[in-house]
Amino acid sequence: MNNTVNSLNEQAAEKAFSKQSAIFDQLYSSNTIIQYKRQRVRDHVSQYVKPNSNILELNAGTGDDAIWFAEQGHTVHATDISKGMQGKLVEKVEQANLAPRISTEICSFTELVRLQQKGPYDLIFSNFAGLNCTGELGQVLRSFSSLLNPGGIVTLVILPKFCLWETMMLAKGEFKTAFRRFFSRNGVTANVEGEQFTCWYYNPSFVIRNMKDEFDLLSVEGLCTMVPPSYLENFPNKRPVLFKWLKEKEDKWKSKWPWRNIGDYYIISFRRKS
């Protein structure tokens, strides 16, 4: 991607998420499916992160994950391109009295070479598809190794090119939603708070291919493969028994083919080679 185009897209994304930062927590704090997703990601990363780790978080948002990591005894350098999100994060960190454990920096994950705090880190963590906001994900992934200790972990949550739930929207005649990931080679326009920017979708195979020289794959889990995506937020209240059953089945099959590849997201973890 042309550097100028990428820079303009990042500026548009920054503007969008800075606008949303004022209402972000209110929008999503009561969403049962988002709570489910957060717990799944935390259960996954807890398998690999060592006690008292030094963590670099990318696209940290308003800081829910940074605060959770700090409460577990870790130290977090929470980065984001959005000034608004960073402002909310700082407020929440101060309210929680966690400033000694959480530092912040406005920095794009496409320019990690400019980080003021270069680590080395024990974990690089990115949640909920922030990395889908670049068309240069391969370049980003290849920048991780120099920031990590030998044996360090990378855990990422990314949107793949196929989502079973979205495809089923065909039954409702929602063709645009059903096929938007299939035709995403040049990116798909996202709209947040009236601001437009481009997102891209990446399968696990793309991430693995760009990480394999420096990292060993630990695991891949589908997220919201059977459980519906979080934009269907009323589903758990309308169908509580079915929602519980879907959670149980997803927990059973999350790491099996094809379920690990066809969720709304996937969680993928690597360990840096010694």
C-alpha cells in the first residue's frame, strides 16, 4: 500500500475512534456477547503469559484489557493511535490507581520502530481486530520479533475473510453483509461515528506465513463461530437457553477445523523462537 494512502487511512481511523471514545464504554459495557468475547480472549492468553510479564498492548482503546492485565500483576505499555481513546484510558488508569503498572503512548502499530519504550516485552497483545485497520499487516507482524524477549508471546484477535454467521445473513436477504468479507482484497469501508476508513480481513494462514520464520505457532481458536457476533446483542436475552448451548458447543470445538477459521474473529498465539 502507498505510504500516503496508509497514512490518510490511519488519520481517518484516528478521527473516528477519538469521536467514539466518549461513548465507547457505554456502548459496549452491557453487551453480553462482548463480555463473553473478552473472557474467551483472557482465558486464551492466560495459558501463555508468565507471571509479572512486561506487556506491549496495541490498539489498547479505553484500557479494559490493560487494566485487567495490571490487576493480574503485569506491567503494560498501552499504545493506540487514537488520542481520544488514550485520554479515556489515562482517566480509568488513574481512577483505578494503576499508574505504576500502566504506561501509555500514542503510536501506530505500523510504526513500532518509533516506540519510545521498545521493551523488550514478554507479550505483544492486540484485541478485537484493531490490526484489521491496516492493509500492511504483514509488515506489522514482521516488526514484532525485535520487541520481544526470546520465548516471548504474541496474542492477536483478528477478523478473518469468512464468517459463518455473516454468510447466514443471506437468508434475510442481507447480501452486502453476507459477502463483504469475500470481496475485501482492496479493503472494505467502515463507518464509525460518521467517519469512514478502510478495513481488511486476514485469514490465520496469512498471519502464520508472516510469522513462521521467527515464531512457533501455539494455537488458533475461533471466536463467535457458533455464538453470534456482538452486533446481535439482543440474542442472549431473547434466546438464553440456545445462547448457553451455543457457548458450550463453541468451547468444545473452538480449536477444531473448520470452527477455528470461520468465526467473527479468531484468536491466534505464537512464541518467539529462542
